[in-house]
Amino acid sequence: MPRTQLAVHPKNPPISIPLQGLEPQASPVAATAPPPAMAHLRLLLSHSRRHTQPHRLLPLFHFSSDANSSSSYPTPPPIKPVSYAPKPQPPPDEAAAPPTPESPSAGSGADPTLPRRPQQPMPPRQWTRQEARFVKDAAPAISPVSYPSRVAPLPEDRPAGGEGEPEAEEGLRGEGERILMDAARATRSIFGMPVEEEQVPYPTLIPVVKRPQKVAIDLVDAIRLVKTSANEKKRNFTETVEAHVMLGVDPRRGDQMVRGALTLPHGTGKTVRVAVFAEGPLADEARAAGADIVGGDELIEEIRTGGGKLSFDKCIATPMFMPRLSKVARILGPRGLMPNPKLGSVTTDVSGAVKAAKSGRVDFKIDKTAIVHVGLGKVNFSEESLRENIGAFVHALLLAKPVGLKKTSKYVGYVKKFTLSSTMGPGFPVTIPSLSVAADHYNKVQVS
């Protein structure tokens, strides 16, 4: 098969172009248009005629007609080693000095006539928390700084008559001027008349003086002092001798409730009006015993429609009237007049209950502070009568002691404090042994 060789440049190797695939074929399209490979070849030949320099793609083309032969690339030219002159080293003194913009470093290759662009300092890198964990000494080094110790000058170090004396004199002078100004301000003139302002004293704390605790005394001495204090004060009425007992019980517990009733040997000293709720023979018996008011349903209706006005001090009822008294329980209950079987005011022995109420029956009950308040006579009673009434009350108080209150003694832990006083007089504490003697004496008299 014919072969065509083309030499473009003496340095380039010859290019062999096979023409095997370029023969025209018996096709109507091939007769009119050249094949693509022929068009590329003509373009390459026209380019080589215009430019004497070899094309950058020519060394890559190598055409061979022998399909079985292996294609070999041209051998690259040998590379010659190039040696450069060693870089001159500056003297030791100049090595430490940083290079200035006017004197460029040797071997840099920059033109010394051109101005150099000033280099911007690189900002310090901000380490993140995760990076700082794996980088040692990431934070900037902090050099320790020491300051000289300051010592206050001692009095002996100050020179005599130094700078401190003028300052002290100025302070005293200013204090004197302030005192004079305050004194001049205290007196002012109104319409030409000097008026002195009132000097308000500086507030001071007044210590609280506690009252001395009164010492418990004997019962007879306490009765004598109560009568004396009541007689010194002239009253328009006869005062009542009252007993106030502080008990060691818990009023919130139902098993420690203290309540009871007793008949004083010498009475209470005041007239008691008794009302009895009864019908038939029991009503006649109550009238015969001295009851002030006796009635049934009409008395209940009168109390309910009376607007809270009551004309009696004690209330006694028979058992059959207890369900009917529920209509007026809100009126009688708060005043302590509601009949109660435990107090003996609900009974079929109407005459005995009326006589006991007339002779001086007293009901007592602890309040929410575990204190019992009760009246035991008048100040015009004799000392022996008051002593017997107080002994009867103490005896009834011991009988009403709760079973759940477990103490070794009948007084210790139960009766904490016993105070005797008049209606408007001071109180006098009484000793427990003297109360025990009075209660034992009343018990012996009652048994005999």
C-alpha cells in the first residue's frame, strides 16, 4: 500500500500517514464530500505551511500503516543538571537584625527599585475549645509580674510637725464652722422676731423592762391579798373571786377534755334565775322547788322568736324535751345554757336540780388554751368560806382528770398553775400543796 511521509521541521521526526482508510468508496455521499480524516490532514498541512514553529500537537501524532507493529513514542531529550551559586550568608551581627524594606534580601530575585508592599501582621489564631484540648500550650504565655510591697508608715516614721498636722487643723476648723452654722440655723427670725427651733432629741432605744415573776404563795395569803386589793379600789359592784387554772392537757384531743360541775358549799353569792322545760306533774314540782321560769313548747317558741334575749341564767330540761330543744340549740349553745346530761341539767329529779342550781351550782370547762376560768364567790365572803369553795372546786377538778393523761402524781403534770384574782384586781399565784390541803379538808367534811 502506498505511504506518504511529511517532514515539517528538522527537529521533529517524520510523520507517516497511512492512506489505507482514505480510498474513495463507491458511495454517492463519498463522491461529493471528502472523508473526515482527509479534512483533518489538509488542515494540519495548511497550518504547517503558515507557521515555522512546530504545533504543540504534532509530537502526539504518530500514524503507522502497520497495524500489527507496536507504536513507539519519541525518546525525550536528556535532562542536564543545573547548579546555582550558593546563597551568601550574612554576618552574625546582621543575622539577628530583621530585614528592612530598603534593603531586600539577597537571592530573592525581586527588583530593588520597585517599592515593596508592607506586610500586614497576621492576627493570632483563635483556638476553639475542641482544638485547645489537643494542643499543648495553645494559650499565650503570661510572664509573671511582681509589684513592690506597700507598707503603711508607722507613727514613729512620720516626722514631727510634718504634713499631718495641717490636715488635722483644717478638719477641726471645718468641724467648728459646721457647729456654728448649726447653732445659727437653730434660731431664725419670723417678721423680725427671733424664733428658736425645737431641738428634737436623738432617738434612743429604751430597753424593755420585764415584770418580775410573782412567787407562788399560800392559799390563805392569796385570799387575804385578793380581798385587800378589792377593798382598796371602791367599785360600784361587788367583785367576784375568780380562779384561773392552767392544765397540762391537749384540748384538741377528745380523750383529754376536762369539764364538770359542782355545788359550792357557800354558793356563788349571786341570784341565779332557773328555767325548766317540763310539762304536767314535773312542771308543778319545778315551781314548788323555786324555779323562776317553767314551760314547754310555748317557752321554746318564745326563745326562738325573742331575738336572743333571755331572762334566765340556768336551764334544766327533762329527757322528753331534748329533741324539741334542737330548734333553739344555736341560741342556748354558745351561751353555755344548753342542758347536758353530763352536767346534771337533764334529769327527771327536777326539784333537786333546781335546788342545786339555786344553792350555787358551777359548771366549768377548759377553753382552747387549756385554761379553766370559774367564779368561786364574792369578795365580801369570809376567808374560811372562800377557802372551802376553792377546796370543793379543786376536788371536782381532780375528779374530772382525763384517764389518758398518765402521770405519777395527781397534781404534777395536770395542774400547772393556779391563779386567784378578783374581777378587776391583780392575780396571785397559789402553791399546789396549799390547794391539796384545801381539797383534802373539803373531802373529809363531805364524807363526814
